[in-house]
Amino acid sequence: MKTTNPKGPRGPRSQGPSGRSEPAWTKEPFDPNAPYWLWGVHAVVAAIQNPRRKVLRLCASRNGAERLPKTLPDGVQLELIDPDSLAGQLPAGAVHQGLAVRVEPLKERTLQELAAPAGGLIVMLDQVTDPQNVGAAFRSAAAFGARALILQDRKAAPITGALAKAAAGAVELVPEHRAANLSQTIERLNELGYVTVALSGDAEARLEDVLDGRPTVIVLGSEGKGVRPSVAASCTWTVKIPIHAKMESLNVSAAAAIALYEARKALDAAKAKQPADQA
């Protein structure tokens, strides 16, 4: 494992509301085309092992370096730095676990590339802006084998270090697609042969009653507002996950995990019933 140990100055920093200093660049508008930092063991290891991800810098403390693979991919060189210097590269409060990597954004793929021909599961998030929830949705999508996660190109959390940390490496495993109009995207997915299922606590139909093993898109909205009516109207079904009357709703990431589990179970059951030459 090749390493360097630079002792250059830290980048410019400004005082954050927590009292800790934070990088000046976190104050700037997010640029989806600019390089950014990822941190934490799972996020970093997944990033450097993703052949689609361009790595610009890999930084680690001595303890953090022990958590990396023994052999790094070609072109990736490790920089050993002390924990304080590592923290100095990142936003205030970033729990880096001794590892951080600066990367180029992943090249976005088209809806046709990700969804055609119809098959498996896709997740769609409607105006979900909290990076922890989006990260958790990525993690559930990866756990249940979803082929893509679709978000709006605005009013949706961008891929950042905090989101990638919450996703535990899943942003490298589940391709994302940013859509300008979710209703039109749903209509295209319907045309491709997907059953599109919006979740709403006010729906009468239950999730398990509409899952029949066909390719499925699970559509979830932000907490509070839920899936917008115009988006839900484009879906094949609007359904609910039955919960106890004492609780008003589920967190969007919890709802995503439940819905994906049920959808995966229905897909697997349908596949098991197919003749061996069609499975």
C-alpha cells in the first residue's frame, strides 16, 4: 500500500454555529458537478472499490488505514495524516472514523439505462430533503436489491458526505437518477411495464394486497406532506402500510425498508413459481 505523509496547511475555515470551526467551502452553494469529501469506513471503502468512481485523494489516520483493503485499486494512493488534520478537511462534526476520500461525482445515468427492460425494484423519493433519510433509503434499496433510486433534480438532498455516511456505502451500489418531473417519469415507468406504488397513510388499499410480483416502483414522499397528489395520481396504486392507531405515521426511511421488503418478497415468490427455463 503506497502512502504519503504531507504536512501542508489546512484549508480555510470559518466558525460554525456549534462553536467548532468548519470548512469555508461548506458555506458555499452546493455544486453537484464539483468534487466532494466522503468519510467513514463503509462510505470510503465502497467508494474506492467502485470502478465508476474517480478518486482524487484518500486520507487516513494510522488507525483508519488499518480498516482499508490491503491492496488499493490502481491509481489510488493513501495519504497518512493525523486525526486533527483529517478532521480539518471535513465539515464540523463529521464522524470520519479515521478515513476520508475526495471524489468526483458519479456520472449520472439515464432513466432508460437504469429501468429498461422492466424488472426488479426501483425506489422513488418525492421531495425528501433530509440527507439522513435519503441515505437510509439508499441503504434499504441496496439491501433489497433495488436497481435504481430516483429523486427530483431539485427539492431533494444532494449526494454529500453526510448522506453517503448514512447510506453506509450504498450510494456506490445503487445508481441514482435525477428527474425534472416525477409524474412524467412515473408515466414512462408505467409504459415500460412497472407497477408504480405510492405510499400514503390515508390510502384504503394495503401494500401487501397490490404486490403481485411484477416489476415495482415504490414511491415515497417527505414526512409531513407525503407523496404529492399530482405524483400519486400518476401511480398505478396508492396504498398504506398498516400501523397501530396510536401512531400517526412512519419515518420515510422506515417505510422504505418495509415496502422494499414486501416488494422483494412478492418478486421472489413470483419467480419461484416460474418454470425453471423462465426463472
